[in-house]
Amino acid sequence: MKILISACLLGSPVRYNATDLLLEHPLIKKWQAENILVPLCPEVAGGLPVPRSPAEINSGDGLSVLQGQSKLLDKSGNDVTEAFVNGASHALKIAQQHNCVAAILTERSPSCGSQQIYDGSFSGVRKSGMGVTTALLKQNSIKVFNQHQLVQLDVFLKKI
């Protein structure tokens, strides 16, 4: 039983601005010791560089991107949808190869957000919705948690 995790949460400087979001939490340390975490950055896996221009979903959320109804644009207006979809597909493949039952993904990311993402205006406004990778994992029955839901994930793991 493994858990896919955003690589930035384990200290890899793979975010758009070449930083990490190192998550220091007793449960993360426990799962690392048990060797059940599978780190991955979907955006890097999809071919995007580090650093890169920030990107947001222009309308809708990750589900509408997967359905071809929305696009991901970077701050300069470049369409980076294909890289995000490819990264989500790679994340799903890795999760399936490792038999991941859940994922811990970075909240508000256009790839990894599970409850909130930015609204596409690059103004810092958030809206309810999920990122592209989260949407694809959920479509394939992989439960997604964000970095603020580790206790809920632990409860989930104890029930399966």
C-alpha cells in the first residue's frame, strides 16, 4: 500500500518558482520510515521546466480541462494544457504501478489542488475546484488528500 505525494511537499524545489513546500509532520516522517511515499511532480513529469511561469486554469477546473472544455495558460498567455494533461497521465501511471491507494497533493495548484485552485486571473483569487492531476486520479478511484488533511488520510488508511 503506497501513497503518491507531491515532490515539493518532501522538499524538492520543483514548484513554478523553484521552491519547495517542505511538509514536516510526524505522519510524513512515519510514512517515509515505512517507505510508502512515492514522490512526483506532475508538472515536471509533463515536461515543464523549473522555474517556469505560473499557470492557472482559464475557466472551470481540472475536470473541465480533461474534458477539453478549459485550458491552462501561463502568466504570459501561453497554452500549457498539454503539459499539465501529460503530467496528470504520468502521475496516474506511476500511482497505478505502485498500487497507490491515495495521494497527498499540494492545495491550490492547477495540477494538484483538491479543494481550491486559483481562478485564472493571476490575481490571487481562489475558487472551489480541483487541479488536473487530482481530477484524473479521482476518476480512477485514487483518493486525494491535500497537505492539510494528513490526519484524515491516516484515518482512511486504517480503514482499508
